Amino acid sequence: MTNEDGGVSSSEQSMKARYELSRRIAHDTMAPIRQIAQLIEIFKAEHADSLDEDAQVILGMVQDKTRQLSEMTQAVRAYSDAMCKPLALQEANFAAALSTEIESLQFETVLFKRENSISVTADPQFLRQFIQRLLRSIPFDVAKEQSAELVLSVCHDEASAAHIRLDFSPCSIDFSEKLQLSELAQYKSGDLFELLCLHECSEICLRHGWALYMEKNGDDVLRVNICL
């Protein structure tokens, strides 16, 4: 966004400043976390013969907590990026991006049906981020012993505005009204990472000008509508 003189607007400058600050905070926070993890590995290697079982267990617990702290710090950074990192919009294939993320999550029992190409205008990084968080947020019953299905299509609503439709089945939650993405929190465990995922998706939608809502389609199908 530019002002009347062709320069960068104050709101864009403010957003860029917030992004640079959040990046600095994340970097400076991650540095000691990585150092703690490295020091534990060095300590274990140098004292492997003298550590008893209790000490090994305690060190393992410290390593687990360090990993959790690292993952949470990265999640907070990703949420901050979703709010204020400058967008680099271009044409992107939503179907291809979704297929890639399904493969990366190793949903071995998911049957994925899609149209050949679904073009959207989006920042490629945020599109991947949005799909990753959405797939982790949807209460989608994917178990080894049962098959599941995800159907991707494009349709038009009453106003002839194209929107993407994702049908997830089976889905365990039961509701009668349309749900906004943030309202999924009531069906989740409520931990911070899950809440960040939901709010991250919402921020990415907001910044791209998309609207997202969910509805039940039959007894066990959750339909996610992304209005472009």
C-alpha cells in the first residue's frame, strides 16, 4: 500500500517494523534454547559411563521440554509472521499445494479426490502454512484401521463468487450451525499450539481477503468452505 506521494504508507511501515521485531525476538529466544540442547548432548556424551539410570531419565525429560519449548517458540514466530510478514502475492495451485501437504503428513489411509487445477492468488509460503495448520486443526478421523476421504472442488455461491470446498469424512464432531474457524476451539483440547494453529489460519484468511466457514454435510462429513 502506498500513500498519495507514491511512498510506503505508515500502516505498511508499522507492519514491517512489527515483523522485524518479532523475527528478532524469535531469533534471540531460539539461540539459548539451541545452546541448552547442545550442552545436554555434550554432557551426555562426556559422562555417559558415569550417569545412572535416574540421571539419564532426568536428562531425557530436560531434552523433551527443550524440544517442546523450541516447537512452541517456532509456532509463536509463525503466528507472528501470519499477522505482519509482508505478502508476496502470485498465482498458486491450491490443489497441488494441498496434495503436497497431505503427502508430507503421511495420511496413508486418506483417499484424496481433487479437480486438476484450482488457481488462487496467494503468498506461496502462507498458502502452505494455511493448509498445514488447517489439516492439523480439523477434527478429521484418520486412523490406521479405517479409510478416510478428502474431496476438493470449486463451486459458486448465490452471488457467483468462486469458493473452494473441502469435504472431510469421517468427522467426529457434531454441530448444526455454520462454524467460523475460531469456533473450532471448543472441540479441541485447548492447548496453546492448537489455539495458535486456529488463529494463524484465521489471520492468513483475513490478510488474503478470504472468508472461511464450516458446516456439516450429512452425518459424518465436515465441509470447509473458503470463499475467495
